[in-house]
Amino acid sequence: MEQNIRIADMIQGQQIQGYYILKDIRCKTSANGSPFLSAKLMDTTGEMDSKIWNYSGPLTAEDNGRVMLLRGEVTEYNGTLQFIIHRIRPAEAGDHYDIADLVPSAPIDTEAALLEVREIIASIEDSEYRALCQSMLERHLESFYTIPAAKSVHHAFRSGLLMHTLNMMRAADFLAELYSEVIDRSLLLAGTFLHDFGKGQEMVRSELGLVTDYSSQGMLLGHLYICAREIAELAGKQGMSEEKTMLLQHLILSHHGQPEHGAAVQPQCAESELLALIDLMDSRMEIYAEAVSELKPGDFSGKLYALGKAVYRHK
Amino acid sequence: MEQNIRIADMIQGQQIQGYYILKDIRCKTSANGSPFLSAKLMDTTGEMDSKIWNYSGPLTAEDNGRVMLLRGEVTEYNGTLQFIIHRIRPAEAGDHYDIADLVPSAPIDTEAALLEVREIIASIEDSEYRALCQSMLERHLESFYTIPAAKSVHHAFRSGLLMHTLNMMRAADFLAELYSEVIDRSLLLAGTFLHDFGKGQEMVRSELGLVTDYSSQGMLLGHLYICAREIAELAGKQGMSEEKTMLLQHLILSHHGQPEHGAAVQPQCAESELLALIDLMDSRMEIYAEAVSELKPGDFSGKLYALGKAVYRHK
Amino acid sequence: MEQNIRIADMIQGQQIQGYYILKDIRCKTSANGSPFLSAKLMDTTGEMDSKIWNYSGPLTAEDNGRVMLLRGEVTEYNGTLQFIIHRIRPAEAGDHYDIADLVPSAPIDTEAALLEVREIIASIEDSEYRALCQSMLERHLESFYTIPAAKSVHHAFRSGLLMHTLNMMRAADFLAELYSEVIDRSLLLAGTFLHDFGKGQEMVRSELGLVTDYSSQGMLLGHLYICAREIAELAGKQGMSEEKTMLLQHLILSHHGQPEHGAAVQPQCAESELLALIDLMDSRMEIYAEAVSELKPGDFSGKLYALGKAVYRHK
Amino acid sequence: MEQNIRIADMIQGQQIQGYYILKDIRCKTSANGSPFLSAKLMDTTGEMDSKIWNYSGPLTAEDNGRVMLLRGEVTEYNGTLQFIIHRIRPAEAGDHYDIADLVPSAPIDTEAALLEVREIIASIEDSEYRALCQSMLERHLESFYTIPAAKSVHHAFRSGLLMHTLNMMRAADFLAELYSEVIDRSLLLAGTFLHDFGKGQEMVRSELGLVTDYSSQGMLLGHLYICAREIAELAGKQGMSEEKTMLLQHLILSHHGQPEHGAAVQPQCAESELLALIDLMDSRMEIYAEAVSELKPGDFSGKLYALGKAVYRHK
Amino acid sequence: MEQNIRIADMIQGQQIQGYYILKDIRCKTSANGSPFLSAKLMDTTGEMDSKIWNYSGPLTAEDNGRVMLLRGEVTEYNGTLQFIIHRIRPAEAGDHYDIADLVPSAPIDTEAALLEVREIIASIEDSEYRALCQSMLERHLESFYTIPAAKSVHHAFRSGLLMHTLNMMRAADFLAELYSEVIDRSLLLAGTFLHDFGKGQEMVRSELGLVTDYSSQGMLLGHLYICAREIAELAGKQGMSEEKTMLLQHLILSHHGQPEHGAAVQPQCAESELLALIDLMDSRMEIYAEAVSELKPGDFSGKLYALGKAVYRHK
Amino acid sequence: MEQNIRIADMIQGQQIQGYYILKDIRCKTSANGSPFLSAKLMDTTGEMDSKIWNYSGPLTAEDNGRVMLLRGEVTEYNGTLQFIIHRIRPAEAGDHYDIADLVPSAPIDTEAALLEVREIIASIEDSEYRALCQSMLERHLESFYTIPAAKSVHHAFRSGLLMHTLNMMRAADFLAELYSEVIDRSLLLAGTFLHDFGKGQEMVRSELGLVTDYSSQGMLLGHLYICAREIAELAGKQGMSEEKTMLLQHLILSHHGQPEHGAAVQPQCAESELLALIDLMDSRMEIYAEAVSELKPGDFSGKLYALGKAVYRHK
């Protein structure tokens, strides 16, 4: 019985015990009428189909995305490896495993990143914008620190939102200086920090911080609206001026740039225009980074869904 | 000196005194350096260019859209009639004139219309939706009763919003029955009644209820967002369930149908889909009504900006 | 040997005899050279792959969509149930089975529906339009009563066209009253009744009334043209006035609303504009009804091909 | 009193008598209440604004596009020449003037062109297609010989349709040979000859053959439908096979290539695809010819409405 | 052991030796850890999956598209025939096989075609354009004679570019005469001959002349740019006038017609407009020819990727 | 006689002598046959219509955009001021006037800007890219230092290209560091510096550096192609590696981002993607800066042609 073999390293015939994430759980009935459970094992190295034969519970689709301690054997079916589980139970308090082995995380020092975000917020000259950013950060600290920036496409890993937001704030800080003739730094930085706060309610997350789906609110209202509405409510409580409250909402509502890309209104002031471009730039650069990391120099990727084209890793 | 001649009936050489609306006011300086005021007279029969020579105030662009008592002469310039004002003052309390002669109004009995709106609201089965509609009506009663449904395009006259909303509620009531398999009547009627309440804040109005411009809020946030945000706030106060609160906001945010037509999100439930279609239908029918009323049977209009095509009045 | 087990209820190992529809028939040769027939069994509860080994006729693809009496066994292949046919012959006059068990039909009382259509036609004030509707109904009665409204997408079941047309006529009747200022009720009702009559020639149907394909005429000319041309021909025979003949053709040719949705010309009068919207509305509502019927409250569908988006069934 | 001065040669102060076309006729009332007639004089060299002061008839807008004998004086107004008419009457039988001086005509020998069209028709191998072409030519001979191919854009002169059709038939003849593997020459030539026959009913023409407007039929049904419908009717009378009748209608309905360019259906066979391209090619080449004829080598035109871009005349 | 059986004729159980093209080569490892090679056999009659079990070289993906002499057995897997290779080596000098059996070629007499191309070039009146065409032909003779016109879509066979170019030159020659008023024959013919010369660098070819991929240059610069740049360089060497050099580049850069179809600039002179249309026409006709050749009269193809629609083969 | 009155300060009746730019020169003939010259005076404060009566030369349209010494009077025509010139001659060597009063220039210290550009180039690590940038700078120094970045839209003033390029290089320098994981700083900076070098040939300039038109090369080939072609030629001379030469050309050809915005190919590597976004960002920020500078806080502009929307200057 081997212990905690990484999924990418499993070979046919191994008997294994270890901690893995179980996802895409489905309870089924075989052609001869007996119940079984079909699911996928996942760790940061990959995924593998899995079955528990003659199984009628207690695990169900509700347990999607949880860490399990399991024991079983690697077999082969139709030319593909498959893990047949013999014993399984959810991980418990006191179990020893490392989440970092199981779910992908942003390749950054998250504590340092959060500190830098706090410092940039502290540097916002306008006290009303600054106070609102600080309130929002405290209100949503755990979520802001943990969640991905998207379900897929880019930054789809733990702390992806933190990484994405910090990168954008760094760019916003520099560009506010470069275009100081038309940019109000306080407004731009506040809008940049806040722009994706609606994502916490837009997405359904597992206990490990992975996005398993969009929420009804996310689908029917959108994260732009969710965020702008909360800012309006909080700004009202803090007594922010009407003009600033309006501008912040405008930056949030327009940060997707074009209606056909999801913007509720078009950017109409220099800060909202720039914020939309910074968001586009950071997401594009991350898409390239993720795509290029899997290519050899001189090769093209296949057509990327998120860009609608193939990308090249130059020599 | 003739009294209150309708603008469409004025002829060259008449000396006239009467009440007219003054709009598009501009304070200018002539080539030889003397100040004058350029504006337009308006009543329900038309508009005429107007000048006050050697005039330096007190009227300014701030007085746009107000009723004036004025005296002057109809002259001709470059083949067009022009009204040269000799005396002018804003209408005062106690002056006798009929607003209905000066600004166009919806061709309906507005009191009966409001009563019918109240009755349909009272018929909403779901008490939470009904209560919210009643609160919104009381909160915005004067505005709902008075304002146009748009700055131009369709229903751009006093009480246009009331007329548009009532027509849509009648259609919604019928269609909720026809499609009762998929339509929750309470939700559809509430969404229909509320869908354009953001217009009060989206548009800047003169004292007579005419729209003179879009507000900053209207441009930067849009009336869909403004309305949905207020509904969320009010629903919170009234303790409406989370699902219903979300659905009402969704109906408001999506009632323009497509992002490229201004929808913040796409309709995704049967009621929001139907509301967007009813809104489209009522505005289209009014555009046709307004265009066709100026055509002879067998004639085509010119290309209408709002539709992107010419329309035909059949024989 | 069990009798007429519904396909959704079949389990591995059963020996069954019964009436089913055979479709997607293909005559093939196995790798070892022997002929076999591959097809699908269908009833209203579902479909199942089926084979007849060592079979060289007389059934061929020409028999697609016919009712068969067959005998065989439910087996399993690659994790899926498969019906191996041992004996088969087409159903004959005198056989006892219920078509309603085999092909899906509109969930309406079709005789009552046809009666209501006749009544609305009879209420058309303009005698020329009314006469033409009555002639078209008699000419195409069987087809109008039986065929689906589409090959897929919406109302794709027996009598789907009847159901779709009646719903639209009810809406048209109401809306002609609501918008009586611009709508000629006779024209709108006639156009609504006639709008999809070209579908009979656009689609190829099996003997049971299911659409198996588009016809060459349907592909190369389109049902809008086919219908408008027939109306022109019939109107000529009945001596309808030139203006009315033109208007009816215009309503038919434009009822898809936009050229990119298949309209041969754009709607240019109030009646054609409204007809296109009523058609859009009824098809959308049916798409929602069909999609929502398979969802639990609180769930989203997958992305629907016909709408390009997912839809929500609210709680 | 000078005689029949060409409009481009008129100078201020001349007293002139001659034959000109009168168009854009409007009966107006001056600011002081007296009636006058405003119109434009036209000959092949240009146009000039014209007035008849104190005129109350008998000429009206109904006389648009007719040849007039008139007498008057060239004056100047606002820096532009203007013709003040003193006497005017419509040209009568017996008057001596040359239409070719008054309306622009195709720069071809129209009799030779018609002969060549007849010869190509006679060379169509398939007797059914050939007979139908010959019937259509006889039925519409005068119109086919005279009318422009469009109201503006290209070939907007007398016999423009003849010139456009002949050019296309020459190209079709050559290309049917080049692509004989997929092209049925008879079908292509018949479709090419017939493709614009609906234009006769689509446009309203003056007695001189100039297009003054689109007809109601043209706007509401479109010339593609009008032509296809007539072909169907005539083919029925001549007993043409169903397949050929369908193909000819398909070529007509699809010859604008894309729905957004006015095609009722998309081209779906090689002949319809090629016909749409030949039509596009001939109209584009004529647009270039007309635009380039007004440029010096090395110059660009302004942005052409018909092409959405400027064009270059090379050195 | 049978010899050189055509792939379309292979049946299960045959032992075969012969020459075939090997493509899509992938070196893999089976679930139990042993290496094998997966590839496809190809000749002009079709393709078949193929395996070499327990194989670790020397063949690799580098050998894609080469002719192999191989020996093996036709087996069946999952209902599909599969060729298990027992022995394999690349074809060598001295081996006897006919390339025409292995790779598809243009259905033309290539030597006669080249001769005709040379003759048309020789007929170009302008000596500068003619000289440049001749130089380009000599520089790229082998490639021009051999390569396909595309990787797929149309003319994707040996000498496809030659066939495509000659057809277009024939059409250009005819149309230059038909539109001689606006077309400079020398410019049009030179541009037509040269328009696709960049394809040699845009595509990666196997030793047999088949396109196996796009090159990095092809992806990142495009064949329009590659060709225009080379023409500029060569024209400079030959002392061509600046205007003509510019025009030739313009024809190359714009020959895809629209930016969204890959044109670097829009056509802006009559010759570039016509060239783009001739290219469109010839590629469309070839797409039809290839699609229709696989259809029975009266049938439709499936939706063709290259056209976005189905096509019909008429009776 | 007053001297060098700024155009914005001119009032009716002034007799003025001074230096102004003459543009939009047209030689015309009045209705009574005498020649005159119509043109516009321009300085940095504005423009004014101007006439020289009874003038037949020597000035012609060839003198467009030149500085003139002139004498005349400010008059009024149709409510607008107009400058009637009595004497005029082109400015000569030795005349005293300040170009900065006549043509608008970038609001930067151009010498310092050029120095900074040189320093950033000197910091490019890759010696091949650096050398090519230095060669291009020396080759086009005067043009790079002087010309606008566009004919209108943004940076349409002297040294606009220098200002635009420097701003972009500053942003590129920062972002190359921020996205160092995927960005090759040398490639990005070289591409940024070079991206608009084709503009020198794309535009026709007056002797003062103002763009008066697009050149034929600019229209027919585009500045992207012109620049990429020159880089290819120069890189060849300098022996740059093939990969780097290709990448630089790719950055230039794709820097407009989308084909519909003028890109010859789409960006396909991280550096070209980022360059296109930096270019978009800098031009958008300048458009905002120019638009906002003419607004009061709280006001909206009219719809800007370059953005397709109005913009807001916040309070």
C-alpha cells in the first residue's frame, strides 16, 4: 500500500492510500441495477476517473470538492487509468495533509501581497475613497484573500483575485502618475481595488476556495451590479459625497469596457476608461502566461477559448 | 395687438402678446459687440426662432423651458419667420394660461389611467410584490404621473411614462394568463409596473415636466441600475424574500433585452424575457402611431432614427 | 416475453415484443463482411440504439419513421442498453397500438383548438381577408392540423403548428384591441393565421407527422416565400384588392423580423412589426416552457442552442 | 433671348428660352402669403435651382420629371445661380428637342446591346429556360430596354438595366465555360438575364424613364420576390419542370448574396453563388467607372456611400 | 501477403505489404509502460488508423508525411479497421511506387497549365510588370508548380496553387477586356499571377508537397505581407516605377477583400477590387466542385465549414 | 493698422497686418465671372474664413499650409466674421514671427523628450534590437521629432508622435517589469519605439509639420506595412536573426489590435498583445485629455467621433 502518490505519477496496478479531492460526484445505477458512485480524483498534478462499485452512500453530489481519505487500486479501462476506491471517508480535523498539494494556488506570497494592497490603499489621498476601501477590505477580508479571480479563463486558482487585484493596483499607481493630467489617482486606485468585489457573491465556492459554479445572483444580476450596489449602500452609511459615490459606482459598472463584454454602462470618464484597459491588460497577460507556460519556444498553442486565437511562444 | 396666437398660425407682420415656452436660450454677442438673446418659442403647435436684440438679462440658459409672457412682432429672415421680442417676463402665479396649450401631453385620461394602474397593482396576488409596488408608487407618485417615457423617440410628452406603463401592464396581464404555464403573474406585473422608475433620476426635467437633458446619474449609471438599486434597498426594508428581491432586480436590469440595447444582463427567466418583449412591443407601437399620424394613406415616412427604416401607412 | 414495455422502463435481459417507431435506419456491413441494420427505437419516453444482425432487407432508410412490430432482447454494450431485434415487420392495418404512445403531441385538445381558430377567422371583419383565410384552411386542413411548428427548437411535436398559431391568434386578437389606433385587426389576424403555412412544403414529414428533414424547396426558397407566393396566387383568384394582397404578402415575408433571422424584407407597417413580435414572443415562451419543464426550481439549464444562453427556473 | 443654353454654360444675366426637365417641384407660400413654385431645372450637364414667383398652377408635384418649354432669366442668389421662370408649359407633341440632351443614357449602342442579349438567350441549350427568358423579354420589352438599373448608386441612367444585364451575361457566358465542371450554363444564363426583372415594378419612373422613387410594392415586397413570383407563375403556364422552376426562383431570391444585403435566401448552388458574385462584380466595376471618371490620375475620391470607402485613380 | 492494396479496399484479416504515407505520428506509452507508435496510413483513397506495438524508434513525428514501405495485418478494433504494422522503413531511392497513388493532385495537366501561365505572362503589355512576374516565376518555380493553394478548404492538393492561379488568370484576362474602361490589364494580370506567392513561406510542406502546418512566419506575418514585401524588394532591384511598385503591393495586400477576411488594407482601385472578387469566385467555385462531387443529384451537403452553409447538387 | 492680432481676438472693422497660416485655399470664379481666392486664416487660437477679391494668382492650392504676411480688414458676412485680404505674400527668410504662435505643438519639452527616448533605447539589453532602433532614429530623426501622431483624433499637433511614443515607452518600461514572466523587455521596447514610424510616409505634411492629407502610400498600403517593410530591409542589412526580425515585424503589423481597427494580423505573442493595449491606452488618455480640457467640471462633451460616445469631466 503506497501513500499519497501524486495523480500524475500513478501507474496501473498500484495499491494506494492518501488524501485527494473528490469532484464531479454522480450517483448512478449500473445496467444490472446495482448502485455505484462515479467521480474524479484531483490534486494539483491532475485528475483521474474514479469509481466506487456497489456504493449507496453516504457521499453524494453535495460532497463535491471536499478532501477525502481513500484507499484503492489503479486499474485500466478502455486505455485510460481509473482509480477503483475500496474505502473512503471525508478528511477530518486532525488529519495531516497539505492543501497546497491538492488545490492550485496563486504563485505569489499571499501575505506580502495583502500587505502591499493595504499599503497602496493607505496611500489613497482622498479620505472618503480610502475609508470605503478599508471598510470593504475588512468586510470581505477572507474572501478577498482566498478566492480565484474567475471560474476558469485566468487566475482560476486560490488567491487569484488577490494576485489580479494587486497587479492591477501596481499598474494603476504607475499610470495615474503618467496620465496625471486627466487621472484622479484616488478614484482610479479605489475603483481598481474594488472592481471585482462582487465576485465573492457571483461564484459558488467549495470549502477549499475553488469555484464550483456561478450562483443564481451571479447569473441573474452579475458581479458588476452586485458590487456597485454594495458600494452605494456602504457609501451612504459613510456619508460619502454624491459625486464620488456616483463615480465609484460608474467605475465598477463599466469596468468590462463594452456592453457586449458585460459592461452595464460604457466607461465615460478617464478613470473608468483606464480601469477597463488595466483589467483587460492584466487578464490578457495572465492568459498568455498560463498558455505560454505549457509551450516550447517556437511553438503555437491551439486556439484559446478566452482569446479566440492561438498564441506563440517565441524563441 | 393680437393675443395668444398659436405658433402654427402666426404670419408675417403680426403684433402679438401671449404665453409661450422659451427654450434653447443662448446669450450671444453680435458682430458689432452688442449683446442679444437667441431662443425658440414653443407651444403644442410648433416652434419659432426668436431674438431679443440688445438684451443683457436677467434671463439666461437657466430659464430654459419656462413659460414666458411676451410681446413682439413676427418678422421674416432668410425666408423663415422669426419672432422679435420686445417685452418679456416669466409667467407668474396668478397668470391665466393653459399648460395643455403649451406642452404636449399623453392623449389619455391621466386620472383614469392612474386609477387603472392602482387596480392592477391591487390585483397582484403575491403580497410582497404588491406591497413593494405600492410603496414605490407612493414614493414617486408625482414623477410617475407626470414625466415622459423618454427624451425623444417615443412617449416624449407629459404623462408619457404613465401611458407607456399602463399599456404594458394591460398586455402583461393578458399574456400572464396566456402563458400561465411559465409565467408568474405577480412577478411579471410587478416588474412591468416598476421597470422604468429609474427614469425619474435619469432625466433632467423642466418645471413643466419636459425632459431637457439626461442627468449625470442617468449617463454614468443608467436608469436600469438606478431602479434596481432602489428596489433592492426598499425590498430590504420590507423584508422581501431573497429570491423575490433577486428576481425583481433581474427583471429591471434585463428589460432592454440585449446588452447592445442597454441591458445590464440578459433576460434569463420567462418573466424577464416576456417583460423585455412587452417593452419593445409597446415602444414600437407608439413609434408607429406617432409616425403614421403624420402620413397620408399610401405614403412612407422618411427613415426613422429610432427604427433605422421608413414606415408605411397603408390605405 | 413482455409486451410493449416503454423504452424508459426497459432493463437489461428483458425479452420484449411490441410496437415502436424505427428511425435513423442505416444498412451497414460489419468488419467481417456480413450485413446488418443499425437504427433507433423511439416512443414518447425516449430512444434506444438497436441492431438487427445478419440482415439484408427488406427494410431500408426509406422506412425511416414508420411504426414497427418487433421482438427482441435488451442487451448492454459499452455501458449502454441496446435492443437486439430478432423479428420485425411494419405495422399493418388492423394492428392495435396507440400513436399517442409513440410520437409526442401538442399538450392541447386539438379539436377544440381548431374550432377556436375557425371562430377567430370567422370574426375577421374584412370579408376579403376572411375568405382567403378560410380557403387556405380548407386547402391545407390536414397539414395545418397535424404538423409540428419546427423540426426542432420549439413546438417540434404533432399539432405544434396548430398550437403555435392559435396562441398567436389569441395574442393578436388582444393586442389589436390594445393598439387599435395603429392596428387593422383584420390584417393582423389574417397575417397571424397564415404566417407559417409555408412550413408544410418546407419540411419533409413521416407518415406519422414527424419532421424528418427540410425539403429542397424549404432550403432553396424558404417557407416565407413559399407562403407569400401561394397567397398571391389565391388572392388573385379571389379578386382581392391589390393593396390588401400586397399587405398580406408583406406580413408573411417580414414575419422573421430581421434579415439575419430570415426575413425576406423588414417589417414596415404596424401590423407586420407586431406580427413579428408576437411570433418571437410565442416561440420564446414555448422554448422556456420546454426548458423549464426539465429543471428543478432554483436551477439553470445548460446553454440553449435556440437562445444562446442558459435559462433559470425560479423558486 | 438665347436658345437652349446647356445648364452648365448658363451665366448670370442671360435671358433664355429652351427645353429642360423640371423636377423636385414644390408648391409653396412665401412669408408674405403669395404662392410660388420652387423646382430644379435639369439637363445632362447639370441642375439649377428655379423659381416661378406668384404662381398658383396648373403645374404641381405630379408633373415631376417632365420636359418643359420655358423662358426666363439667370439670376444670382446667395452666391449661387438661380433661374427665374417667366413663362412655362409642358412640351407637346410636335415640339423639337432631343431627349438625349436632357436625360443621361447608358454609354452604349442600345439596339446592338438588345440584339446581343437576344443572341445569348437564343444560345441557351435548355429549351425550357430559353422559352421562359424569351417570354419574359417580350412581356417586359419596353421596360427592359429603357429603365435604369437603380435609383442611384450605379447604372442610374436610361437603359442602365440593359447595359448591366448584358455585361453580366457576357461574364456569365465566359465563366460558365471556365467552371463548366459545376456550372449548368443554361441555368446560369437564364438566371443572369432574369435577375433584375423585378426592378420594373420596384421603381416609380417618370415618362422619360428616370426613377423618381421606389414603389410601395418595391419597398414592402422587394424586387427579388416580385421577380421570383412572376417567374413561378409563368413557368407554371409553360409547364417547366418543378426542379428547374425551383432553381430559377432560387437564383433570383438569392442574387444579393447575403441576407444583410437583401437576399431572401442564401445562395446554395454553384449557379446562384456565381450569379451573386457576377452581379456584385458588375455593379462594383460600374461604381468605380463612374467615380474614377471624375478624378484626376493620382487622386482619391471622397468616401463613396455605395462602397463605404474612397477610391483611387492611379497614374 | 497481398501487395499495395488501396486503403479503401482493405478488409479485416488481410496480410499486406506496400507503400503508404504515414502521418499524424505519435510516440506513446501504453498503460503497462511499453512504448508504441500510433499513426495513420494514407493514400489517395483514404486513411486508416495504425499501430506499431512495442516500438521505440527510429521513426518519430519528424517523419510525418513520408512514404513508407510497410508490412502488417488489417485488424478490427471497436468496430473500426486498424492496421497493425509488423515491419516498416522509409521509402528509398530506387523503390518503385507512384506518388500519384499516394497523394491527391490537381485534376489538370500541370505542364500545359504552366505553359499557359507563361504565355499569359508573356502577353502582359507593360514591360515592368511583365519582367517582375517572370523573375518571381523563376525564383519560385518549383514551389509554384507543386504546392497546394491551401492547407484545407479548397485546392488542398498538389499543384493546387498552379490550378487556382491559372483559372484566375483566365478570368482576369477576360474581365480586363470586359471592363477595359477602368481596368489596366497589365496590372490586373500581374497582381493575379502574384497574389498567392507568399503561400510558399506561409505553409510548412512535407517532402511530397502536402501542407502539414502553417509556419511561424505564416501565422505572425501572413502571406499577404510576405508576398508584398518580396515584391517591393524585387521591384526595387528591377527599377520599377514607384507608382507601379505601390500598386502591385496594394493588390497583394488587399486581395482578401475585407479586413475581417484577412486583407491588410481594403481594395481601393478598380484592379484590386476586381482581383479580390476573382479570388473569391475561384475559391468558391472550387469549394462547390469539391463538395458537389460527393453528393447525389437532389441532395444537400452538411454545413460546410468554409461557407458556413450547406450546398445543393441539383438534378 | 494693428499688428498680429490673434484670430480669437479679432473684431469687426479692424484693419490688421500680420503673419498667419493660409489653408484650404481654393481658386474660384464669382457669379459675375471675376476670379477670387477663398481660404482660411489659422493660428493657434482659431480659424477665420478669408477672401481675396479679384485675385488670379500667383497663390494656388499648392501653397496650402504656408505662413503668409498679409494685410486686410475684418468684416462680417451672414453673421460670421470674415477677413478680406488686401495684400498678401508668403513669409520669407528674414521675416520675424514665431511658429509657436501659428501652429499648435505638443505641450512638452521636446528636447528633453528626445533625450529620454534615446536613454530608454540605450537601455535595451538586446544589442540587435537596440542597434536597429538607433539606426531608425537617425534615419528619421527630423520626422520623428516633428510630426503629429495623427491627422486628427489625438496628438494632432507638432511633435505629437514624439510625445505619444515617449509616453508609451515609459508605460512599456514599467509594464515589462510588472509582467516580466511573459514579456521580453527588449522586444517590447523596440516595438513600442518603432510602432508608428510608418506615419512619416503615411501622411502629407506642410512645411510647418502639419498633416494636410494622407499620402497615396498611406491610403493604399497603410503605415503598419510601410514600417514593417522598412524594418525587414534594415534588419536584413544589420544581420538581425530571423526570429527577431519576424517578431519585430509582427509587433508592427499587429499593433492596432483587431483587423477591423486596421491590424494586418492579430497580436499572437505577449509582447504584441501588450503593445496594442499600450497604444490603445495612450491614445484614449490623450483623447480624454483633449476633450476634458474644453469642459467644465460636471459637464459632458458631445459625442466624440473617435470614441463613439460622450465623455464626462467629473467635479
